[in-house]
Amino acid sequence: MKFWPKWAGRIFSVSDKDLPAAIGVQDNWADEAVSVEGSMNLSAFWAGVRITAETVGSLSFEMMERDRSGRKVRVPDHDLQSLFSASPNADQTAVEFWEGRMLGLCTSGNGFAEKVESANGKRLIALNSMPADTQGKRNANGDIEYTFYDRGKQERLPEEKVFHIRGFGDGIMGLSPVEYARQTLSLTIATEKFASQSYSRGLRSKGFFVMPAGKTLNKEQRDDARKTLVEANSGKNAPWAGVLEGGVEFKSVSLSMRDAEMIMNRRFNVEEVCRWIGVPPIIIGHAAEGQTMWGTGVSAVMQAWYTLRLRTYLKRIEQAISKRIFSPEDRARFSVKINYEDLLRGDTVARSAFYTALLNAGVMTINEVRALEGLPPVAGGDVPRMQMQNVPISGAPGQIGHNGGPAIGANE
């Protein structure tokens, strides 16, 4: 019954990726339907996509300008600053908007938004959400067009009207993780279905009632046996025990959950799903055998995830903004920085060490650190400072004493 609300009014082509799911044909070994919605019903897939989208969506966006010396400085009063970091459109906050683009990247491999410009066409005033299953193709003129469905009606937008973040791949569209992971996802769905059905039957196995050797039932006896033996012991309300008489035996033809290594399969499925979406299992609360949920090892895993996975997403978004939102003239002058350092806000020890190192090296001033922490500036806090306690012995004659006392030889 889910077909009509989702597909009503939609026209399918032979190349449409949603066509097999719409007509019930499954292109996978486990013969289970695989879709974005079905994948999100898996706890591992949901948790991995959610935590990735929420993490990226919670980071702050800052407009940067290159000055005459080549340094990049913040431009808090730029028109696009509030669009990226506060309110991209009339319906969503910045966190909600970027979570949606990340949801598309993690599932379909693409994130889309419609660019809305001012009446004179000189200023971007909104980024409206577009479906993650939007399709981009070149038309007869060689221009890229984007097609999507809005309330059952097909809409087309030219390339200049669409903000497109492409995922991994080499083409107009990013490759869909759900589409390429369909074998793993179908196996995971089949495993979960087997477990659910087993529990719904009270863990009763499938099998046959075998009559004594040489005894053949007529139609009436067979119908009576089906009613008293099969139907009476099937379903959720079946009794926990029954009586077999007259030499009737039950022969099981299904594996037990232990023989099927259900627990091991389910654990492995979680790790396989995490591998496809690029999230360490420990991030979603799944510890490998012998691994704890805390400690320096977990911190190293988290840092690897930040560096090897999240940083890639952030770079894609930054470059998509530069290429598809900024004009060529603005691109040479402005850029967007997604504050990766925001990830340290939840770790006070790492944040303190980070600030201390930059302060001691003269990279940041006291007031710059206080601004990042939401504190007011202090007098004299705009001057960079550097530690100078380590100086060459030959370069400081007469300056070295006994534990801070007079210089050596001063009292002789």
C-alpha cells in the first residue's frame, strides 16, 4: 500500500533507478527490497547516517575574505553569512538544512537545494530544499538539467538554479551508497526479518508431521491433520505444547538460530553497514569483540573518523559553495570555512591543550581565544605572546643564576 503515496503521478523511464523497487523486482542475492527508506529502518544504517549528518550540520560556517596581503579574515557582515549559518530558507534553520544535504549525500550520494535570487538577480536570498533523489542529466544542448518530483508533479531546473553537492564518483551525479551497498543491505534486512519471524513464531522451527510408515491419509484425514496439527500449532497464539499420537513424528527442516549463528551474523552485518557509510562501529555504540567503549584507542578511532571521513564531506561542501554559489569574481576574493575546531567543544582537555599550544607559539592572541569561548576581550589581549624561557647559554651572559638568584660569580 506504500506504492501509491510515493509513486503516484510519477513517470518512470527504463534508466530510472527507482523502477525496480516500484515494480517489485529486486536486484540482489537475498531477494529483499532495498531502498533508502528500507535502509533507514536498519538501526546501524540509521545511526551512522544520523550521527554523520548531525555532526556536520552542527558545525559553524564562516565567510572569509582574502585581503591584500593574501591572508584570509572573517567577514561576519557578508550577505551570505546568515544564509549559511542561521537561516537558509523560510522553513529551516541552518542545522536542519545542512543535515538534510548530508542525509542525501550519505544515502543517494548527492545533496541538492534550489537557489532563489533577489528580483535583480544580483543576490542569493534563499536555498530551498530539494529531494535527494533529484536526477541530473545533460540535455540536447549539452546543458545540465535537474529533474525532481514535487507533490506528484515533475519539475525541471537549469544548472544555474541548483546548488548541487556531489558525493564520491566521477560524473554529473555522485554514486549512491544505498544502490551500491544493496547486496549487504539486502542480506542485513533478510537477517533481521528471519530473527523477527522466528520470535513471532515463538522460535518454533519449520518442519513436517510424518505419519507412521505405510500409513496413507485420504483427503478428509489430511484436512483434519492440517487443522489439528498444522493450523493449531501455527501463529502467535499457538500453544506451547501439543500431543502427537498414533506414531506421528515432527521433523524439523529449518536451522535453529544457534546453528545459523544469528548473533555472529547480526554483529557482522553492523560492521558491514558501517563500512559502506564510512563510520567506525564504535561511533554508533557497537564495540568489536575485545574492544572497550572508552580509552585512548577509541579517541584515536574518533580522530581518524574526523580526519578521513568528515573532513572529506566538509571539503566537498566548501568547494561546492565556491563553484556553484560564488561568481568567478567573488570566488577569487571570498571563501567559506567550516569550523572543524567546533568538534573540540565537547572535549575540554583537548580544547585547552589546543589553545595553549597556539597561545604559546604566538599564533593566536588571548582575545581571539576568548572570542571563540564567547568571553569579552580584555585590555592588552590583542598582542601575540611567545614563551622565551629557552635561550642559548652563550646568548645570555650574566643572566643565569642559582635557582633565580644572582648571576654566577656575582658574589665572588
